Amino acid sequence: MDLTHRSPDSLPRRSRAAIVVACLISLLVTLMFVLAPTMDARAASPVQTDADTGSPLPQPDDLRKQLDAIPAKLTEDTDARKLLSQLNGIGAAADRLAKQRTSDLADVDGRLAGLGPTPEKGSPADAPDVAEQRATLNKQRSAIDSDLKLARLIGVDAEQRSADILKQRRAQFQAALTARVESPITPSFWHVWKLAAYDDLERLRTLGDDLSATAAEAIATPRKRNNFALHILGALLLIIGGTWAAERILVRVLPSRLPSGRLRRTLMASIAVVLNVLIVTLAVKIAWNGLRLNAEFDEPLQALESICLQMAAYGSYVIALGHSLLSSKRPTWRLLPISDDLARRLSPFPWWFALSSALGGVATEVSAIAGLSISSEVLVHIVFALLASFITLSALRHLRTPDAQAAKADASQDAAVENTEQLAERPWWFGVLAAAAGIALITVFVLVALGFVALAATIARQMVWTMVVLSTMYLVFKLTDDLCESLLSSKGGFGSRMQTALGIDAKLLDQAAVLASGVLRVALFFYMVIALMAPLGTAPDEVFRRGTSVDHSLKIGEFTIAPQALLTAAAVICFGFLAIHLFKRWLTNRYFPNTSLEPGMRSSITTLMGYVSGVVVIAAALAGLGISVERIAWVASALSVGIGFGLQAIVQNFISGLILLAERPVRVGDWVKLGDTEGDVRRVNVRATEIQLSDRSTMIVPNSEFITKSVRNMTLVGAPGRVMLNLPAPLDTDAPRMREIILDAYISHPSIQDSPAPIVQLEGIQNGTLMFLAIGYIGNPRNTGSVRSDLLFEILKSLREAGLHLSPPATTSVASGANNPPGSSGDPVVDQLTNPR
């Protein structure tokens, strides 16, 4: 896939000049209008800083006043997030003060130690200057120690106050979600809203008048009017010219500067998202700065400015992210494996999602700023929930269209054909997400109809946010994989140069690339979980915190089972074993192929990791239930008698399986013989081992059989197969000629190894018969039967042509390995027939 297009040198001179001019204008406008209010503020109120640290050092009294000013109880109008942020700031300042005072205390103690111990009674007193210095240092130490203790106490109080507010906020959040209002499908709801609509319009008109007065003050004089016009013009120029210049740079300049391959595509998509968000956010900031420079903002206007900036950044991010993933105009840049027709049909939805979410956020904040009635706030939630649900439903309807039909419309384009082949098999999670979205839509409609508006709006907001987070993670995962492959893998440009310069093995580089990608994916996965919980207003540590607000719980003796603990344990088990399955599949399909480990070792490591991880998941689930290790040990000791009698065989096989996996006397792929069972080891489990027999059937052998009985492993140390023939001949046979014929048959066979060389020797004379012993070695002991047959056919043919013959009975034997004594075939029956004694 080539994204280079044209290099900057091949562009027309006029186009290059336009790009440069647009970039310079955007940069100058940004610096002038964004930094202007900051420079004025700095000139008006310089900040006093500490001479040593460069930042103001908090004092315990000030921190205590700030902490006492925070209310202990939350009300409906209180912003809990703001209070938590203030408490976190106070706690961080207290920790910083305690750290500084600890350092100061150590310094004073060192200086006191330099003065020596305090003189005791009856001993000579210190010199006057030493005594004065000691008194001064003791006074300083007392003050520093007092500040240190106060700072630590403030930190503890701030942490306790934060925990209390978190508990109150959880209670408010649960109460708000379960609150029920009049259903919007009933006339009473609209009657109540109609009664409060006049007052709400008056409140909105007051906020509008405040904004109009600020705008009028901004254009009161020609100088202010020109300043405001320049800001608006700069914002428009930045949005139009900045986005145009960014697109031209991405299309014509950057491709030739970025690495080739998949990394170029993901990097350009990421850069496009970042540039669009920065341009739009800076443009909105410049427009608001036009008002701020000439007028003072009160608290409602500051809150309105903040929400406008946040929604502008969020909306531009959603649009840019959707444009980068779909790329309906440039199929070669598309990250999602979908057809061109489907990409074109989905291209408007990022705009719809961005606009609905941005307008919903602004409307919610405006209703809070203006103090609208409950009915109007409920109506805002209803409109947002229904709008987001209908947009999601329309997107799902487009996704239900078979991509094979969409691909037929684009069959003339190579890119569409390639994307169709990629989309032939959709991943399993696609159907899960589509089903979850469908269930969420039905739930939203039902909840709105029943009057649970807050819960419906929360589900709709969470549904849209989940799509945004998952799309972001898809882009970040692709970028992570491409970066690791380009920087570490031997297939990437930098990785290949590092391999050449440092002489590193290519498999080692590929292994490092896959391992780094896996570690980064795990870290990004946890960040994704944290991001998914953001709309719920709950910090990540609260999700896993023990305890529940539900008063009813099951208590068995001294053991209490809370509903939240049961849900936590179930979630830990489900997600834990799912993570184990994905991890084992990643090891088998991604990591192990880049290593030099043999299949047996890979299977053993995967099995051990699975069992160890399963034990950890079960222990974590039990910890979620509140079952400690001591209780588990007590239960295990109580069941020890039953394990000793009823589960003795299972425990014995389990321990034997661990020994087999650790010592590995039998590995996957070995050819073993255990009693009458002989075959290839296909799998070593913790309880039993699977052996595939010659007839392709599978024998399940308990692991204790491999530990307590004698096992013949024919391929443990790579022992070759041994083909041995005992051939009797009459006493008057030409022995040298007989030896030459047998040896030529062995040497001429392609499977017989040259080292060790085959041998033919005369073992002796028994009952008037010459006993010839022929031994040859082959690489694979599994082929001894076929090689023995070929040798017998060839020897009998050569003997007949030479006029020689064997004495009846003619017996043959075959063995593998070097564990049998000379002259023994390894088979008692054959030895008895060949060597009767």
C-alpha cells in the first residue's frame, strides 16, 4: 500500500507557497490571540514564588482553612467532582508540606548533633554562643515538628473527607438513577412542563442578556470592536485555513516523510485526529478570548466558556476519529476492514454523534447554569437519549447490510475487493457489541416510556461514549502494533538496521516486538476500562472497593456474603478466565512462533501458565467474597481426610502430572512404550497423558503410570532407530560372499545412516548353521518396520541371484535405541526363535 502520492518537490510552486503562507498565518494568529490575555494577566498580577523551590509553599493554617471551607454534606446543587478535586489538591499540598518539613527536620537534627549532646546537671555549661545557637535550633525544631504533624493530620482529614464525599456521591447517583418521573407519553408530563416553561424562558433570557451585555461591551468602542473582529476573523481563519493546510500537509507532504508500510497509515490517522482537535479547540478559544479581553466574565459565563471548549474538543475528536477510521474518500488510508459503499454510508454518523453529544452536553450545562426547572432538565435528558438512540439504531441498520452485496457495487476497484476479502470473516466481538447495542436501545426506549429518564439518559450517554472509546482503542491498538513491528521487528526498517548493526537474531527481534505489543495492549486495555467508566462519575478504585450500600445480605455464621461481593467474584471469574484464554492463545499463536522452543516445551509452559493463572483467578474471586487465606486453609485441613481416602488417585495423578511437566521425561511428540501401549505422546495434561497409537486411536493414560512404572522413551535423547536382522545360513555357505550381499543391501538403502556405519558379523555356529547378525541405524525409529521389509526383499533377491540361500527358519528382528545388549533384538519371542538355548 503506497501512500506517498507526490513529494513536495513535485508540487507546483504556487501550491507550496499557499501551504507555507497558510501555516504561518495560522501559527501567528494562534500565538497572538491565545497568549494575549495570559500576558495581560501576568503583567497585572505577578505571582510571588518561593526563592528555593520556585513555587509557593503551603502553610498548615491556610490548608486547614481550605479544608474547613469544604462542606461535609452534599446537596443537589453541589458539584461533587469539584469538591473531590479540591480535596485532592489539599491532600497533595499537605503531602508536599510534610515532605518539605521532614527534610527541614532532618537538617535541624543534623545541626543539633553537630553541637553535641546537651550538658547534664553538674557538668560544665555550654559557651554562651553555643547555648544560644542550641536554643534557636530547638525552637526551630519545635516549630517544624508542629508543622509536620499538622500537615500529616490535614492529609488524613482530607483523605477521610474524600471517602465520605465519595460515599455520599454514590448514594446520590444511585438515587438519581432509580428516580422516576411522569412518563413523557402521558399528558400530565407536558402539562407540568408547560407550567414551568415560562419561568425557564425567563431564566434563559437572563443568561442570554448577560451574554449579550458582555458582547455589547466587547464592541462598545471602535478599538474594542476591531479587537473583537480580529479575534472572530482569526478563529474563522484558523478553522478554514488551518484545516485546509492540515489536510494538504497530510495528503502531499507527510507521506514522503513517514516510514513506509502500515505504520504510515496509522500515524497519519493519529496525526489527523490530533491536528483537527487542536485547530478547532484553539479557534473556539480565540473566539471566547475576543470577549474576555474587553469584558469581565462572571461565573455563569466562565462555566459556559468551559463547556463550549470541552464540547468543541470532544465533537472535533469524534468527527476526526470517524473520518480517519472510515476514510470514505481514500480507501487506501482506511483502517477498518469494510467496503467502500459501507464506509460512504457510515461517513455521516460521526458528525451526527458529535453534534448530538456536544449539543446535549451544552444543553445540560446551560440548564444547570440557568437554574431551569426539573421538567426542563428531564426534557433535555429525554431529547438526548432518544436522539442518540435513533442515531445508533440507524447506524446499526446500515451495519446489518451484507458486505458482500456492498462489495459487488465496488468490484471494479481493487481496494474494495481487498477490503471485502478482509471482511469475509467478522470478529466474534463485532456480533457481541452489536447485540449489546441493540439491547441497550430497547432498554432506553422502555425506560423513557416508563419514566426512568435519568437511567435512560445515562445508558444512552454510556452507549455513545463506549463507541468512541472502542474506536479510539482500535486506532491506538493498530498504532501500537505497527510501532512495535517497525521499531523492534526484523521486518521493520529500524529493526532490520538494528539487526544488521548489532547482529541480533531475527527471531529474537520478532519475539521482542510481539512481547512489547502484548504488554502495551494490556496497559491500554486497563486505560480503556477506566475511560469507559468516566461518564458514570466513578473512579476506578471505587469499582473494586469492598462493601455495598445494600442493607440486605446473606450471613452464614460469621461469614457474610454481600450482593456486590457476589457480583465482583462472578466478574473476576468470567473476565479472569477469558483473559487466561486470550493469553494462552496469544502465547500459542503470537509469542511462541517467534521463539526457538520445541513444541513439547511450548505445550508444557502453556499448560502450567493456564493452571497457575486459574489458581490466581480463583484466589482473587474468593478474596472478593471476603474469604481469606486462613479460611481456605481451614477448609482444606477439614477436607484432608476425604482427600486422603476418596481423592487419593486424583491427587496422585495431579502430583504426577506436575512432575511430568516440570522434569519433562516425556514430552509432546515422543514415541514411548508403556507396557503394551506404544505410540506418540500428543498431550500432557495435569491428570492424564494422551498417546496416539498406530491405528490413530488415542489412549488416555493416568500420569501416575509414567511415574511408578518403567517407560521406554525411544526419542528422549534423539536415539536412532536400529534395524537388526538375524539371518541363518547353511554351514557350507560362502561366508564372505554372504556378508558382502547383506552389507551391500544395508549400504544401498537410502534410510540407513552412514554414521554409525552398518555392520554384518558372524555371531557363531549353532547346530550346523551359520548365524549372521546385521545392524543398521536410521534417523526416525518409527520407520524401522518399512526399512526392515525393504532390506529383506533386497537381500532375498540378491541371495537368489548369487545362488545362495538361508537355512530354515529365517528370523528377523528390529529394535530402536541402544538400550539392548548385543545380539538381542529387544523382542523376547524373536530372541528365543533366533537364539534357542
